[in-house]
Amino acid sequence: MIIPFLNYAGQCAEAIEFYENIFKIEDKNVAYFKDMPVNPNGSFPKEMDNYVLHAEMKIEGSTIWMGDMPEGVNAGDVVSLSVVFDTPEKVQETFAKLKVGGTVFCDVAPTFYSPMFGTVKDKFGVIWHTICRA
């Protein structure tokens, strides 16, 4: 399954509110950076606490994901694609192919929200979030 992901530079909560006033929104779920477990290897700045880590919702029946990017957002990177797999192995296999000639943003690894996740911009400039939702 491929899901569009909208990237923001600190305005995701505002964007969610904006879209809620325009569209029929269902199944909304929002997690903030402050909701993340403490990471012994470092954390995000305190001013990012109320930034959206990940939001999921249906807008007019279509699933969409969105969040704030810690590094900010460059022109052309506002929309990316999330591809969801059933196994960590499929995430690793797909990520390995997508990164050839591309740029790795978040190397594929287990996270607190997924057994395997990674983000890469492929050689054509498309940003892919590969994730296992098992």
C-alpha cells in the first residue's frame, strides 16, 4: 500500500486544523515529538515538543499521513510517499534498491513505532518512507 505523506516545517498542527475546517476528516490520530520515548543517543530540541511527529487521517475517505520534518522542508519535498510492508525484510529489500543513486535521510532500522523503518530520496528526487506495519 502506498500512502501520500505531507511534510511540514513546524506548521503541521496548523495544517491539520485548516484541513479539518474544509474537508470531512475521519480516523484522525496525531502524535507529537514530546510523545516519543526518551532516546539515550540524543533527542530533539525542546521547542519541537509540539511539532507533529506523525498524523494519520482520512480526508474525504482517502488515507493521508503528515508530520513536521526536524530538518525543515525544501521546495519540492512537501509531498512524499509512504510504502507499507508486512515484513521487516521487505522494507530492507525495497530500501536497498531505492537508495541506489539516492540520498538516505534515515537509514533503515527498527524504531519504537515500527519493526523496520527508513527514509530515502531516490535518484529521481522522490522521497520514500519505507515502513513495516506488522
